[in-house]
Amino acid sequence: MDQTSYETDLLDIVKKTENRRRKIIDHVRNDKRAKAEIFEEIKRNIQSQYGGELTDREATEAARNLIGFFQIFLDAYGAKQREGLACSDEKV
């Protein structure tokens, strides 16, 4: 694979990823469900992935853990974004 083909493939992947990211953001912004409804759907999905073998309590705990993980991830991402903005402001 030559350099330009490789670069073209990478650009294509980046564009597809950005399009998926935008679709997800639009979906989240337009979601009118209550937090409790979203939580119950996450819980149902977790129970489904485990073939219904989890108790309601276990599925609730797993859903809370998953949400907690993403909260940590989003907090870290936000801090990184703010750090990037601070760095770019300092250069100006």
C-alpha cells in the first residue's frame, strides 16, 4: 500500500467516525426520554446480554457501574478539552 492510498484510507476512516459521532450527538440531543426511562433501557440491555441470568438488583448495579464509568470518562474528556483550550489561549 503506498503512502497516498494509506492517507486516503485514514481520511476516510476519520470522516466516517466523525459522521457517526455527529449522528450519536444528534440522537442524544433529540432524545426526549426521562432519565429513569433511559436507565431502565440500559438495565434491560444488560439483562438481555446476560441471557436474563442477572437479578434485577445485579442488573441495576451493573447499569450504575456503566453509567459511572462513562461519567468518569466524560469528566476526563471535558478536563482534557478545557486543558486544550487553556493551552491554546496561552499561545495567543
